[in-house]
Amino acid sequence: MNWFKKLLPSRIRTETITKKGVPEGLWSKCEKCSAVIYRSELERNLYVCTKCDAHMRISARQRLTYFLDPEPKKK
């Protein structure tokens, strides 16, 4: 491999750059406007895009927790 590096000019040489990974599920992308939104901000906004006001898909359980009142406190 050393002879191959000698053939390549210095400006064309490519070196492997280690990328630091982004944790999975930290960001979401809007399908309508392609905006990248922080997941906790999206949850606070009830899964509505803050840029274009597009509604994103949520699970049935999440929809029920948003729709139904919390259980009343027993006295």
C-alpha cells in the first residue's frame, strides 16, 4: 500500500476520518419540509412540525394518552 500512496499527489490523498456517531432517535426529520427537529421539542409540540405545521404520525397509544384525561386522584 505504501507504493500506492507515493503515486497519489498529496492533495488527493484520502485518510479515514472517524466520525462521532449521533445517538439514534435524537432527531426527527419532517417529511414535508425536510426540517430536522430535536425529538423532545417535537414531543412538546405534540408531533407537529415547528417549521411548516405538518402533523407527523404517532402511535395509537400516544394518541389515546393525548386524547383521554388522566385518571382522577382518589381522595
